[in-house]
Amino acid sequence: MDSDLDTRLGWPAELRFLLDRYPREQWMAHANLGQMARFWLDRHQMFRELGGALKDATEEFRAGTVTPQEFQAWFGPRLQFFLQQLHAHHQIEDHHYFPIFRAAETRLVNGFEVLEKDHEILHEGILRSVESANEFLKSLHAGDDKLRSAGDSYTGVNEALLKKMLRHLDDEEDLIVPLILDRGEDQLGVG
């Protein structure tokens, strides 16, 4: 099984048995998709959308369509919210939900181990993003060369984090939502 977050393309067959039974197209209409799962999927969508908005804002600034002041006022609070919420989300999953799901379906244990390792990798990416974003924000009023260099650095760090996050969110959903649909939130103890 390719568990590398940078190269994997989903789950191997031995971890897809529930996903094959409950493909994505069926999720939203399924009776067992309860409030917890809907909230959790909404959070994942928020991470996708906000990550994309941060990327777009950075590109717009680097293209010269917004001033440093406008960019800093919009970007700083949203990046902080994004990274804090992503970290907190992973903590709740690791310490509350994953143990419940792991116990409910032991055939998925290897998948949850991969997801927990993903969280460690994403946490490292969050730390790099904070450091790189701080340097980028400090350079907003510096000379063009320093700003360009810091912008290039942040863009690379951010794109790597977003790529990893998107792969992780898809894989996490593909492992967990079918389990919820199969068993129901109340039976799993998460409803």
C-alpha cells in the first residue's frame, strides 16, 4: 500500500470494501448520513474553500491587483483561522473519532494509522506555512527582491500543504463516511 501522502491515489482494495458498497454518489441521500457526518463533511469543505481562497489571494497580490495593506488585512486573519482550525480538527479526530472508528471496524485499522501519520505530516506543513507566511508578511513593505523571494517561498510551502491536505481529506472521507453509512452514527456512538 502506498501510504505516502505525496504519491498515493486513494485506498488499496483491502481498505475500499465499504467505499465500494457506499460510493460517494450515494452519500448525501443515505439515511445514515447524520448530523455529525454532515457537520464533519462541511468542515472539510470549508478547509478546501478557505485553502483555495488563500491561494487565490496570494496569487492576486503577487500579480499586483491588491495593495500590501489590503492583502495583509485580508490574508493574516484568514490564514491564522485556517491553520488553527485545521490543527484543532485533527486533534479531535485523533483523540476522539479515530479510536471509535478503529474499534468499530478492525479491518480499517491500517487506514487510520495512515490518516494519523498524515496528521503529523500536515502539522509539520502547518508549522512551515506559519514560518513562511510570517516571512512573507514581514516582506510586504520591503524591496521587490525580498518580497518576490518570500512570496515564492510561501507559495511553494502553501501549495505543498494544500496538495497534501486535499489528498488527506478525500482519503479520510472515503474511509470514514462509508463506515458511518454502514453502521449509523448512533450505533457507532458518534451521533
